[in-house]
Amino acid sequence: MTAEGYAFARAGLLGNPSDNYFGKILAVTVRNFRARVTVEESERIVFPPSAREREGYGSLDEFAARTGLYGYYEGDRLVKAAVKKFQEWCREGGVRLAPRNFTLIYETDIPRQIGLGGSSALVTAAVKALMAFYEVAIPLEILPTLVLRAEREELDINAGYMDRVAQVYEGLVYMDLDEDLIRERSYGRYERMDPALLPDLYLAYNLSLGKVSGRVLGEMYVRYNQGDPVVRDTLERIAALAEEGRTALLSGDRKAFATLMNLNFDLRRSIMTISPRNIEMIEAARACGASAKFAGSGGSIVGVYEGEDMYQRLSDALRDLGAVVLKPAIF
């Protein structure tokens, strides 16, 4: 028996990074990039390295650069954490799994550590593949929490709900991560919206700006937990932008939506240290007339453009900075 699971990259449109603080989020999946996990029945449980990891390193400089971006473990630890949490969920829920072992093969073309949800996509794809392999149904609303726990509890990754909810529900998703609901049932309110409501979006990323998201967000996490009133108030304002953005989309006010995206980044910048090169991408896009904000934790930006002339100017300006520019496939 063989089963497969997929998960796509994601981009946060409004509300991030409030998802780790009981906030609200609008996010989309980006089908230009995906993670795929294949589970094949075998005598023993085996986790072979991905094709990329088998390639080795071309030089010491490449080794240093890749370990700096990805750490000393790549996808291996992510899929193993997914397997462990899947097995725990089944055991605790009284779900009996068929007595068969597997070889788990994973691959991904999602650019890593630039805020596109590459790590969570691997975990999500792995759990989906295991569900298919063992013929287990996990409720849709529960699945993002299971993925999040694999990363938080097994790997000590400082992560929020945004990536996992978007990658499970797919398309355009609004999420209200109400604290009372999360504490009561471990998931919030999740709403699929029609992607046709969205204005024209671009996505740009620069691989040289890769950072581990948990490290980037760590300082803000500490300040929040210390009760810093500026951080807490700003995150509440950022969360409110997602709800305002949902209203703007439903009313057809795309200009207001673009303005909210700019404000999201500006508020974030007021409570976080952001590198000059990330700011340079934001400012270059805005100089072309487009809106711009982080798609995740840095290294990639997303925004609204108007017309092909603006898109071409935007593409030229960002490519001059070393960025890849594309139109995200959401449908």
C-alpha cells in the first residue's frame, strides 16, 4: 500500500504575527510551492533522507551556509515529529492502527526559512499521508493543532496557528484564535473565504535573507510574556486588521485592503527589530505604488499591485535587490 500527502506554501495577508498570541489572521496557500510525503508499506519503519539532503555539499562554504539556514537537521526531524504526534493522537483517541510498517519519503520545493511555511508544510503533508496510509480520519479543525503540537512539543519551535490552519484548509482562510476557545477546545474559528474576493497579489522572496522564524520572533515573545504593554497593545491592533480586512474583501474595497497590509507591516516594525535588507524590499515595492508586508517572519513579502505596468516595475525593482517575484497561485 502507498499513500501520499501534500501541503502548500502559505502567505500571511493580515494579522500576522498575532496568531501566536490569540489574534486573528487572513492567510492564503501558495500553490506555486508544495511539500509532498509518500508512505510506502515496508518491513521496517524507515526515514530515508530527501534527494536534496543526499546531494551533500559542494564546499565548506555551502555546508556552513546551509547549516546556518536550516540547522543541523533538515526535514528528517520534522517528519519524525509528525509520525510521533500522529501515533499519540490515535492511541489517546482509542484509534487502532493496522499492523503495518512503512518507509516515509519526503520532498519539498518550498524555499526554506524565508517565511513561507516550509517546515509546517512538511509536517502537515506527513500527517495527511499517514492518515491516508492507515485510513484514519482526523477532524479538519483538529488537524492544525496536531501539526502545531508536533513542532512545539517535539521540536521546541516557537510557532503559531497561521501556517497550519492555512495549509490544512487551503485557499483563502480567516481565523479567529480566540483565547477562550483555544483553551477550551484547542482550536479557534476557521472560515474559508472565496479567493476571488482578493485583489491582485504578488509575492517576492530573497533566499539570502533566510532566518529561523523562532529566533526572529523570540524577542517579541519574551516581551509579550513579560507583560510589555506596548507589545501587547500593538499585537491587538495587528489582529484587528485581519477582521477589518475580511470586511473590506466582503464589501469589495480592495484599496482599503491594500492600505491595511501596509499598516500591518508598519505596526510590526514598531515592536520588532527588522534587518535593513528586509526593509529595503518593502520600501522598493511601495515606491512602485504597491502595498507590501511580510508574508511570514521575514525574507519574503506579499502585497497588492494594480495593473501589469505596476507589476513589471515592481518585478524589476525587487529583482535588482536579488529577489524572486511571482504571482501566487491560490485557487
